[in-house]
Amino acid sequence: MTGVGVGALQRSEGVLPPESPCPWTYEECKQGHVEDCIGPTRWGEICEKTYERCGTGILQSPIDIDVESLLAKEYTPQSRPLITMYDGEDARASFKNTGRGLELEGSFGRVQCGSKLSEESPKMYEAVGIHFHSPSEHTRLGEHFPLEMQIVHKAEGTVGSEDLLIVSLLFEEKNEDTPPSPFLESLIKKVPNALSQRELSEVNLNLLSGLRSSYIRYKGSVSTPPCDESVQYMVMSQIQPATSSQLEVFRKSIGVHGNARPTQPLAGRSVEFVDVTQFYQDQWKPTGNANKSAVEAEIGIDDSPLIVEGEMWA
């Protein structure tokens, strides 16, 4: 393990968000001590309003997902869910404990959103970071999950936080028979102590289940200062299984106070539940119109049926 100073680790947060010139925390601002607080409720005011958008923005994240009022958006067989092309065992990364949370920084492969046959033109994104939040930042009817993992993607050809896609996966233990998460298990013995980091030779995102499940989609922001509003969120509907011992390792490493920003107002935004299960259920039969796009044919997308398992949002 390589120990590094606080300043160096804070500068490492250049993946997401860009380097923050002023300190901030997740501490709750208690009555009578507001002026001394640099927690989420004051991010927009501190440091001469350097992070003003955190307080004035109207597309802020995270949000509470009300499963009873989602705008259902059923994808047709001519459309595509998220198409992942992660590097698997070839991906290398720095695993960092910044004192505010755990993050993996590296190059993990690509994903494709949309296709030539869908309502949206295909766009490629590069996976550049993975952030862990305990408790979860996104909530369901006001309730947190024990852990949220956000895979940060940048649109190819862009710089900074100009065009981001964040794929969010939520973890919980349902009962004593809940199986361990293969992905979390691959990291358990490598979680760095506070204010330190480790270099990993293998980070296999393909160990995750549910990356092709239906998802909740909305327009939002980076959930840490400076809160740039340039993010498309895909909160996957398949809840990831994990054991209590796995979840506890991440919770302890992040800290007992957690690193979840409070949920933000919707401010008139639509939140869609995009149902892609009909595309992968084995009873669905392709039609003459369901052809691969040129991009999909080039990269060799696997069209074999996939049964979606696990708890769903709706």
C-alpha cells in the first residue's frame, strides 16, 4: 500500500469532480454552528460561492425515486438497452480512500447508449471512475440502500465534466441466504485505509449483474462540488445482492457518518423507467426490423437471450 498525503488525494478527485479549490465535507450543519459548517447544505455558499451551483442549480443530484409515479417508457424491439464493453481482467486502476469516500480511478472500457435503430443516435462513453457511497445517495420512497456504486463515464472526445453518464448500482442484503457480490468480493482485501491508495492490476466490471437490466433515467448533476449539471443518470433497476460482511467493509472504510449528499428537488424534471426486459426475455423473437447497427455489428454485440433476475424497482 502506498501512503499519500491529504492534499494529494484531494487532487486525485480530478476524475469527478474536477479539482475543488476549497475544502468541503459531508457533515451535518447543526443549529448554532452553521457558519463553521462546510457540509452539503452550505456547499453553495462557502468559499465565496465557488460552488454556487450546488445551491442554485435546478438539475441537482441525487434524487428520491418515487416508484409509484415514474414515467414508464417502454423500449421497442428496435431499441437497445445499455451496451457494455468493459475491459474485464485487463482493466487497471488506483483504489483511493480520500477521507471522504472510496473511488477507483482508471480506464475500464466503454459503453454505448442508443443505436441507429433507436430514438437516440448511438453515443460512446469511456468508463473512467467508480465511486462508492454509503449509505446510497439515491433513495427509493425516501429509504436508503446500504451501498451505491456509481460508474462514471465521459463521452468520447470531451474534456472535464462536459458530458457525463453515470451508471448507478444499488446493493443490499435481502436475507441470510443473499449471495455475495462477486465484484465487491474482488475488492474486499484491497480496500485502502483512510488517506491512502493501492494500485490494482485487475478491476473486472463484468462481474456485476444487472448491467443490461431496465433502468431509471433522468438528467442530473455531479453530486459533489462544484455540482456541474452535465450528467445523464441510469440507476439500474436490478438491485445488486451483497452480504452484510461485504457491506460492512465498505461502510467502515467510508466512515460512520457516510458520504451521501441529501436528495435534491426534482424541479419539474421527468424521471423515466425504461423497460428493456422484453428485449432480453427468451420468448421474444427478433423481427426483420431488429437489425444490428453498424457499430454493434463491428464490436460483435452478443444477442443471446438474458433472463433478468433479482429484485426490480417496480
